[in-house]
Amino acid sequence: MSEPETARKVFIHTFGCQMNVYDSAKIRAQLARDGWVATDCADDADLVLLNTCSIRDKAEQKMHSALGEYRRRKRRGAPLTLGIAGCVAQQEGVALLDRYPEVDLVFGPDGVPGVQKLVDAARSGQRVLDTTFLDLENYPFVEAVDPDAAGRVGAFVTIQKGCDNKCTFCIVPTTRGVEVSRPSGQILDEVRTLVACGIQEITLIGQNVNSYGLKVPGERTFAELLRAVAEIPGVARIRYTTSHPRDMGPDVVAAYRDLPNLTSHLHLPVQSGSDRVLKRMKRFYTRDHYLRLVDDLRAARPDLALTTDFIVGFPGEEDEDFEQTLSLLSEAGIVGSFSFKYSPRPGTPALKLVDRDPVPDDVASARLSALQARQRALQLAWNRTHEGRVVDVLVEGPSAHDEGVVCGRTSSNLMVNFVGDEALVGQTLPIRVTRSFTHSVRGEQV
Ligand code: SAH
Ligand code: SF4
Ligand code: F3S
């Protein structure tokens, strides 16, 4: 450890998905070993790291605009080390150092295990770049646990890094590299440590969790991993993300029948309801496969709440294709979705299709609005089905909007707000639903 006596402060600005949230916690955990203290206020930080996302152009642009403020502070003479981490760092590499003289450090997701050394080098006055992918054999998944886990209700646990799929729109294989499954013994140890800190809800994360373990002789499959996590005393709820519809097998479906602590919510990104578009995206499943899978899941878990992701305006998407996406919403009984306009990403295979078959931006925007309007109506209708019913809510914390109100979720991921004290956090309580809104419901203690 170097200089543990000085309380050097690190501020991490996190963009993007759960992987980045998790990586930021791992960065804090590792820097804490060197005496760094995390701060919520960038203004008094000695080190500012932007953990960036590149999934769509907008995400990338957010990083550039956030960086402006930190660069200005540095130009005004603040003794600040400034770093860019994550997916944009991996994608852009040295170009970021060239473009921004105030930036001291650039490293991709595979730099996280060695972050202490990288920060030390940057603090000694070097400009540091690390975008090499680590050796896949014995990939050094970080074991240090988030120092802030205590007092929380839920935590993420990574089960794999990277992705071996090549969905034609997607930058993730470029930014996160090939898929590596984390040894299940290590995953289970991390879950036990988190449970000992009071965590009750574990969310297993990976880009394609269903392929977990398949390439490692003797390793558990994803379904076996779910069972092993479910058996750990104190794990009240298990969630996971993200599943790929092609790879979800009958063993995972059966887990919904057998494991009561596996939650009644599944996020299963479909991207499009049209086979023609799915083919161009190289998703390797059909609409029919998706619908049959959903039927099997509902047979195993009748109250399963299904959410998904959609991309609209993918090159070559015609009105008929989009109609198929709209009709899938109700046919599959999807209660919530994230939907995005297709955004061309550097080096991805779909760029060839954009040149040939672009969808005009106004058409894509109109489709996005129509899809989101339909989704909001379906979500509200689903939320309304809860009115008058009593649901079990795991209380997560104070409401962000209302004083004296706490919020929590049901197993099916319904967000419930009710009048209550913060002392209820961590308890699972029966709540009667009284009113519903699009994104949440209101209730009262029974
Ligand atoms: N591994 C997950 C997805 C991770 S990215 C899976 O396979 O489902 C999260 C979501 O971002 C995707 O589901 C997709 O809907 C969206 N997305 C990814 N690349 C995109 C792009 N180039 N343009 C628009 N949306 C994109
Ligand atoms: Fe991207 Fe496809 Fe991998 Fe998901 S499965 S991360 S969409 S390449
Ligand atoms: Fe974004 Fe990288 Fe996640 S591109 S969505 S932060 S894997």
C-alpha cells in the first residue's frame, strides 16, 4: 500500500449498464485497499474516473459532454487526476489521449483488475493507456467486494465477461472482448460475502448468461449455477441479466418451476418481432421460437412478468416488420420494455446494411414513439391488475420523490411506493395496492 495515511478521494461517474455499475464498485473496492476513499462530490476528488458506455452514439456523447466540466476544472489548476475507463475508452483508446490533453489515464474494462497500478502511474505524471485484453486463461476477476455493500438490499455479481455473439448492431464484443465464465466457486463465495453484509437480492450479470460455463470442462451450467445460488441461506431473491432467447434451454425454464427464490421477472431482449429483421441482426432465433419459449416459461411460472429490449429503425426495417414488433408486444404479454432507435456503431457488421438500406430518421422516430406509446398503455394495464391486491414488497429505500415514503419491488419487479419509515428497509412486507401509474404503483401497509 502506498501513502495509506492520506485520505485521497476518488469520484467515479458511471454511465451505461450493470456491468459498468459493477466495475465501478470493483474499482472503488480495489482503490480502497490503497487508502482511497470514495466521494459523491466530484469537486473535492483527487481522482475523477468516467466509466463510459458506447452502446449507442448518444451514450458516447454523454461522456464527452460530462468530460467538459472536469477538463475545465483541471485547466483552472485543480490538482486532479482525470481518467476515462469503460467501453468508450476501449473503443477509442489513444484517440482520447490525443483529443484531450487534460486526460491522464485511459483504460478499458480489462484494466479494472489492475487499476491500482494504472492510477499510480498516472499520478506519477505519466499519461497512461491500457486497452489490451487480458489473458483468457485464469482471467483475474476481481474478488474484493464493494465497500458500500453493507446497508444495501441488493447487489450485482458478475458471472462472465465479454460476449461471443456477433449481433450485427452491437459494439459490446469490441469493447468487452470474448466471453469468459467466472469460476462458479468464486461467484458463490462473493454471494456468501454479500449475504453476510446483509444483501438479500442477488442479480447475476453477464451479456449472455445462458452460455455461462459451456466452454469450460467441468464447470456448472447457468441452470446449475442458479440452483447453487438459490441454496445459499439468506438469498431471498435471485435476478439475472441478460438472457439470450436462442440459448435459454429447458433446464433454465425448469428452474422457474423449482426455485421459489428465483424472481417472477425475466428480462428477455427480443430486439424485433420480425424474422427478416432478426436474421439481419444475426440473433439466430425466430419470432415463433421466442413466443414458444415464453409459453414454456409461463407454464413453469404462471405469474412471470416479461420485459424486453427493442431496436427500431434497423437497416431494412419496413412498415410490415415494425407491425410485427408491435403485435409481438401483446402476443408475448410484455409488461415493460426499453426501446431504442438503431444507432450505427464503429466497426460493427450492420454498417454495411446502413449504407444499402437506411431507415430515414423521421420514420425511425415515429416508430419509436408508436412503440413506446403502446408499451406505456400495456404497462399501465398490467400495473392496474394489481389494484386491490396484496403483494409482497422487499423494501429498498426512501422514495426519491416523496418525503416519508419508501419504495420497494415485488418478485415480479413491480415498483411499489407506500408511506413508511426508512427503518423498514430490508423487510419484506405485505402491501395492498391502491393506485397505479405507468412506472409504479402506490400502496399501503396491511
Ligand atoms: N447482451 C444483451 C444486450 C446488451 S446491450 C442482449 O443480447 O440482449 C442492451 C440493449 O441495447 C440491447 O438489448 C439493444 O436493444 C440495445 N442496443 C445495442 N446496440 C444498439 C445499437 N447499435 N443501437 C440501438 N440499440 C442498441
Ligand atoms: Fe451484443 Fe448480442 Fe452480445 Fe448482447 S448477445 S452483448 S446484443 S453481441
Ligand atoms: Fe454500455 Fe459497455 Fe454496458 S457499451 S451497455 S457499458 S457493456
